[in-house]
Amino acid sequence: MFENNRDIPGPEELILHMEAGITSADADLLGRLRPGALENLFIQAAIRSADQLGFGFAGLRQQKLFWVLSRITMEIQASPQWPSTITIETWPKDVQGLLYLRDFIARDDEGNVFALATSAWLAIDLDRKRPTTVSGRSENYFSQLRDRSALRQAPDKLAAPQHPVHFREISTAYSDYDLNKHVTATKYLDFMCNVLPLDFWLDHYPRSISINYQRETLAGETLALRWQNDGNRYDFAGYHNGTNALSFLGKIEF
């Protein structure tokens, strides 16, 4: 673990390369890597990178903090097929206020880039449930690779659709929750994908996905999912039933 900025790794040591095999559980009905499975691989690479650099979930728990994914934007150029092995490259890129930025590059088994992503994470105080900063590391620690970008732009900051014409109630259940008893991040993307007709997916695959995580969804809560589309762009908003509090925003472009 790197503490108090002593023994800070050089820029190249901040870059993680993670190999991952695409399993049948990661594939859709056409054998393509499912969008939610791709997001999960990005998240798993982020977890492994942070753990190896000493500011992962175990390291932050010592400060009574935990990481929360706040925003992610993915641009997808192609989809690898099952079975195959891919490589995820990730690194901490910068700090903007309370947002810790991290980028990703995904390559297929021939080394070709098929997806790029950028993300923003919050360090949440375990007691106050409020975002804060990570102690023991200066902003420079997280900014050594600020000029290295998978995507130049920041993760999209989305707005709720103004004229949603579609609605579906989503009941959350056992397989949706993580160890914090919250709906896990990738499930929101699954919710969005699942409301589009099956026949649609036979001829379409996302080329861009963005999600903003606004508020946690706890075990037993249901969501009201509202969406609209303009051509190949679909805009989503999920609200907690009962309180109408905004849970997440999403955008998928085909």
C-alpha cells in the first residue's frame, strides 16, 4: 500500500492490464458481449486496479470510506463474440472536485480496440453518506496520467427526458443486489436494455452508452422507468416508486 505519497508509483505503474475470458453468461442471444457484461468488466478492472494501488475497497474502509460509481460513458466500436479473451486496460486519470476520473480501453483477442470508456467515482463517507476526498494522497497522485485519455471528454452529465412516452415498473429482486444491499451498477444498464424489444436487438448493438447514478436503490424498492427515443438515441430516467426520487439517468445510442 502506498501511504502519505511515499513510494508513489510512476505513471506506467498506475496502468493495469486485466485479461478476461468472455463466458457464455456474458453473451447475448447472438453470442455478442452483452452491454451490461462489458460494463461489469470495466468495473472489475477498476476494483482490481484500485486494490493493487492501495486505495481499493479494503484500503478506503480504513478511512471509513467506500467507492461509488457516479458516471460512466462507453463508446463501442465492435462486440467480441463468445468464446474469446479480451484485455481491459485502466488507470486513474484525474480529480475534478470530488470526482475521481478513471479511463478504460478494451481490446479483443487480436489486440484490436473495440471499446473505450471514461468514468467518475465518488469516495463516500461511511457514516455521513456524503462524498469526500481520499486522505493520504495528494491530487497530483491521481493526476499523473491526466494527459492519457481513452475518451477526451468527461463522462456525460445527463438530463432527464423531457417527454417520455414509454413507462415500465421495475421490481428489484435478489440477483439485482450487491453486498451493500443496493442495486448493483450494471443492473441499471440491464433494466434499460431489457425494455427494448427482442427483435430490435437482432439488428442493433449500442455504439454509445452513458449512465449517471443519482441515488441508491435499496432492497425491496421498485423503480418507475421512463424513456423516449429520437431516432437511434434512447434517453432513460429511473425513479423510486412512492417518493418519485430520481435514481438514475441513462442514454443509449445505436
